[in-house]
Amino acid sequence: MQAEKSELQKIIQTIWSSELYKIILSNPTGEGTYRKIVLNRQKKGWQAEQYTEKQVFHENLPEGKVQDYLMENMSSAFRQCGAWDGTFEHTVRISKKGKVTGMKKRTAQTEAPKAKMENNRKKNYLLEEGTVIPPLVDMGIFTAEGKVVRSMYDKYRQINRFVELIDDEIDALPKDQTIRIIDFGCGKSYLTFILYYYLVELKKRDVEITGLDLKADVIAHCNKAAEKYGYDKLHFQVGDIGGYETEEQIDMVISLHACDTATDYALYHAIRWKAKLIFSVPCCQHELNKQMKSDNLSILTRYGIVKERTAALMTDAIRGNLLTESGYRTQLLEFVDLSHTPKNLLIRAVRSMIPASAKKQARAEVDAIEKEFGLQPTLDTLLHGKEA
């Protein structure tokens, strides 16, 4: 795709000002390296956050080079540019035929954020400070006035990160129908309440969420809280992940810290329901640690702590490949949970058109690692009926 460069340059020059503080390049053409680029103004120049499917690369740009950078990327790699100056949101779009259009609309914000003076500059979060969000108030993260409690800022940032991970993919779900979500092993459901608030109150989506957990007292507490907040399409019930059944079409499955093979049952249900989106943070991956043995790679099984960590990583790598084999675009991302200081893996999977060759390779890699270490993972057994 070659855009009408003269018109593109004219529009970029028109919107450019010293008040611009954020620019996002999106809707990739497939001809570039990155799927999204976010530019933020710094004390001196700009910083570009360049996103691939699995990584983020940073590049610092001097002020005088940013327009050229935008021209280069918009001419071939992206079809949309959004830019914010505190008064207006500017949008530039390029059609598949190369036609360039620009528009702007006044934003509710009347004053642009201050330029980043240090690396810890305040970020523009999806859950904005200054907005009274009842679950965050009850969690002690917000004051009654909607201000972040200073000692809770890390948790506030972690919650926003969770919402961002879902927000990146939520548009994959149709906007003209109810989104049905299952939260397996919901516990006290802090993030479930936040997700409901974000999708319903901010995104204006029609959402039904069911939380499932084994603890009756926790479920009673959650239902009471949902009633208090007026979240009438958020319900909780006592139940076991393995035996759960529903006749509803499930669009999204969430499983945060379902222990050991409970995660496998959550993923299995999501796959057989053909859920469009899956978000899972596994924990306590003990199953393969008990099984793994290898003559060729005994160095990975000789030392207890190495074996434990290797088994945990292999467990999630196999899960990722089995999701790919089942028709999901799958990523393993770093995630810091609210109540866990170590960094965890989050499995994010989107049902997609996966090439047969990619499915075949994913299967072959699983077969190879299972053969080498003598493994029989639960998820593979559930999906393919292998004998444990």
C-alpha cells in the first residue's frame, strides 16, 4: 500500500504542534515489523514504543525527526494514526486504495498532561484517577474521592495492566451481541468486578459474567458485592471447574491462578466451547515436575529448583502450543498479579484462522517434548483422549 504522500504530509503538518503529547499508529498493513507504535513526548524529544506480537522495543526520537518517522510508517506500515494535544483528538486514516482522510474532535480533557520529565511520569491509564470506581474504593486502592492511595499505586498500575491486556483484544467480539464470560476459580473476584465495570460502564458493552469457585462463603460475599454495586449481570456460583457445564455460548474464559491441572480444565472448556478469547494465569504447575525424566537432558532434572522451574515453563509452553493447534493465536506474556510479587506468565489466546502448517508444527513440538521427558500433560489428554 502506497498512500497519497503529499496529502498525508499535509495533514501531519496541519495537526503538528508543541501541544501534542501522544500519538498511536495502528491498523497495520502487514508490510511492517510492528503491530502498533505508541509515541509519547519526553522532556527532550519523543519515545516510540514499538510492539510486535510478543515484545516491545523502545526508540528515542529527536523532535525534528518525528514527522519524518510518522511519514515513513504511515506511508507503508499503518493505516491509522491517532494524536492527542489536550484539546483535540486527531485521526488520520488511509484506505486500502491509498486515500488519506483526516478528522478531529474535541476531547473532554481541557489540559494536556505534562510532558514526561522522568521515567516515572504519570501514565494515561484506562481506569482514570479522579473517577470514583466503587470496587477500587472498597479494595482500598482509591479514596472515596477517586484518588489513588499512595501506598497502593503499584496495585493500581497492575490492575490497569490487566485491563489493558483484555482491552487489546476485546474488539474481536461483536458489538451487537451479549458478551458471555466465565471466570474460573474467581476467588474474591477483585479483577472480575473491575473488568465488569470497565466493559459495561466505560466500553458500553452488554456483558454477562459468571464467577465459579469452590468456596461457598467467598461466593456469597461476591454476590452480595455485585448486588451492592448494581452489577446485575455479574453472578457467582459454587462449582468445580472440571465438571462445569453450560448451554450458553461462552465468548471469553478467564482463569487466574487456578491451581495446577485446574488450569488445564479451564483451557479445555474454553477450547471445546470455541471461546473467542482466553486469559489465563496458571500457578502451582506440579504435574510435569513429577513426571519429567530425560537421559539426553538430565541436566534439567538433576537440580531440584531447576527441575521445578523448567517443568513450570514447559507446562505453559505445551499449553500455548496446544492452544495454537486448536486454532488460537497465542501469546505468553509477563504479568504481575495483585497478591503475588513474583512475575507470572499470562496466557492470552484469540481464536483465529491459524494456518495448517502452524498447527502441525505446534503439534510436532509437543510430541517431541513429551517423548523426550516422558510427559503426559492433562490438557493434551483432555483434548486428544491420551491415556494418563
